[in-house]
Amino acid sequence: MSTATATGTPTGTPVSTRIDMLYLSEPEVIAAGVKDMDRCMDVMEEVLVLVAKGDYRMAGNSANSHGAQISFPQSSPFPTMPLDAADRRFMAMAAYLGGRFDTAGVKWYGSNVDNREQGLPRSIHLIVLNDKHTGAPFAIMSGNLESAYRTAAVPGAAARKLAPVGARSLGIIGPGAMNKSAVHAMTAARPTLDTIRIHGRRRVTSEAFAAFVSANYPQFTTIEIVDSVEAAVRDSDIVSDAVTGLVGSENYPYIDGDWIKPGAFLSLPANLRMDREYTVSGKARLIADAKKIYEAWAEEYPALSHETAFGMIGLYWQDLIDAGHLDESRVVNIGDVFDGTAVGREFDEQPVLFSVGGMGVEDVAWAKTVYENAVELGIGTTLNLWNTPDLA
């Protein structure tokens, strides 16, 4: 039998029944290095190789489910029940990650797009890490920055591998929090970037994003607000689409393959619509963070799950695979590209479309890293669960 110590490390023998956990607030996770993008990209590369090799578990019968979600109805006889709205949900993303991380955990969050009108993030995240043997929690922390940085670091790591060398221009579609951290990742991956084109649904959000870039990234000597997705995509070496909102392709931004610059790298962690002909043509390389998560989504939701469940382009690829329109081998895992099992581009000027669905294993890895930093630096507050359990 094993028990967990205050650091979450199994002792091998039950020395004590006491369970302590380390609490880290948002300022404390910042002090513990949650914004270290270069390190986060290194960690995400490790994670994605482990995922490609299969050294992980997530929720569901397939162990590849994104998580368990509570959604709400269009109408309800119960006056206090929330009603369906853009991004209104609760989600638990549980995972175990092997390798040197060897930890289980969960990211729990509630989301509502109306939060932005109150000065709050769209989603509010909390992370718990647990000892793999006893299940005892050993860390609990603010998760918004952890989630934002690991989300950006995944395409950042891919861009470091696959974006054009000497890339100069970055196109932004959806000037929100997700793309703020994406700018950090892309500038870390390609410090040569000096031009940014910003497209948002509202002029005011694009202007605020432009001011953010100007204040924080002086390398961008040209900052343009553009009035269409096409203008953000054309002539851009790197494109980051991070538009969330209602499900259904009529609500997704559209990218025509003819707009994409030869050799460009497109980071696609959110809703997107593209033509079937371009997708299946082989003109672009189709790379996923993990193919199995899209297979799991397609099993959990009705046919054409890109229309009915989530708008990530990788789910559209899976719909095409299931319908027999796209050969499964045309989509490759980024982890296989990282470790050399699969090639990145098939020819020099081939654009790369990189689908990012997001996985709980990424949260476990980056939260574990932040936790280890905090322990080393003496950051955080120890919380006691119990000294001796009342019921055992």
C-alpha cells in the first residue's frame, strides 16, 4: 500500500494518513513560471510524443475523450436552470500522463461567453493533481493561465518545427485571450516576425488587441487591423485562428485554400470551415495534435460532428474519413513528426494545417511542472485535507 506525502510522491509504506496539498493562486502560478513559453513548448513537445506512443489515459471507454461536459437546454420548466448560450457549459477534463510526469489530474471549468461583459474570462479554470497510487490530491491551482499557455504552446512547438524559417508575418483571426497567448508562442517560435494582421468580429476587440501587441511586442513594426478573414490569411507566413462561439458551420470562419501562402503554417485550435476539395487534395499537410481524440469525438457525437459538436478542423477531417472522402493516412500526429516517425511537409512549399483539440494530459504536464517549480521556490499555501480520515 502507498500513501501520498505532501509533495504527492508515493512513500511505498503508510507512514501517515495525513494529506496535505499545495494551493497556488494565479499570482503564485505566475511566480512559479506558468508564463515561461519556451519551457512550456518544450514540455508540450514531450507530451505529444508520449501521446503518439500511447503513454497516457483520458476519459471515456476509448481513454481518449476530451472530458465530461454539462450543457444546458434551449428551454426549461425550471426557472433557475441556465439556458443554452454561446460557450455556456461545465467541463471536467481528466487525464493520466506517463513518462517522467507520471501523474493524474483534472481541469474543471465553467464557461459562458457573457462573462466578458463582466470583465471575466470566458472560461474559469481550476486544476487538481493527484497521486497515481492513492488518488490523494497534492496540488490545487488556478488554471486559466496554465490552460492558455499550454493551449498556445502546442501550436508554438509545432510552429518551431514547421513554420517557415525567417517567417515575417502573422495573421490573427479572433483577437481574444487565446490569441494573446498565441502571439507569445509564435514570437518565441519565430522571433523574425515583424508584421501582424488582425481580424475580429468587432472593431473594438481588434483595436484592443492591436494596442496589446503594440505594448508588449515591439518587434511588430507593422500592425494592421483588417476587415476580412481573407486579408488576415493572404501573404501571412503564420496564421492563428481562435474563434469560438456557436456550433454549426454557418457560425465558423471560412478559409479558402487559395488564400493560403505557399509553405505557410496555420494554427487551428478553434472553429473553422474549409472546402472539402482543398482538404482532400494533398495541397496542404494535415497534422493533428492527436488523431484519436477526434475519433473519440466522432464516436460520442452524431454523424457530421464538426457541425453538431465542435468546430475544430480536425473533427471535419474525421468526418471526411468516416464518410470515405479522406484517407486516414493523410492525417498525421504531431508527436510522430517530432520524433521523426512521420515527415512534416511532403514538399517544400506545402502549407501545414495544424488542428489543436486540447487534451487533459497537456494540463497535467504543465500544471505538474508549475507545481514542481513552486515547491522548489517555496511558493504557495499548504492546505490540509485531513490528519486522519473520519471514515476509512
